[in-house]
Amino acid sequence: MTPKEKAKELLDKFSDNVSVYYTENSVPCMLNAPMIIKQRKKFALIIVDKIVKSLTNYGKDSNELQNMDREFNYWDKVKQEIEKL
């Protein structure tokens, strides 16, 4: 899967989860389109950061960190694609 495809897939995973938010009084409010996109990007970027952190920890524990450039490069490109969308 290309970084662009993965970025779109991650954003799509949150499409149903960010259309409504609740105020302090528990009143549901609909988010507008730009707010939805912003929230979806925020969640997708959090996921990518968690993946990179997990890869880093795995690489340190397995002494393979120096061999993981391809994985880190891929997720960096995914992050860039998310920001472009």
C-alpha cells in the first residue's frame, strides 16, 4: 500500500467517529466539514505517531533500529500525505 493510500485509509477509519461532539451540557452538536477533516487528520496523525513510537521501541529492544529506515521512511511519508489531505 502506498503512503497516500494508507493516509486515506486512516482518515476513512475515523469518518463516522467525528461527526458529532458534545457540549458541556451534553448537548450534541454537528461538526462542520472543515472541523471534521481537521479532527480526522488529528486522530490519524496520533495513530502514526504511536506506530512510529512502537517501531522505535521494538527496534531498540531487538537491536534492529539501524535496519528499520524503510519502515520509518514509509510512516513519515504517510504522515506527510495525511497533512496534505
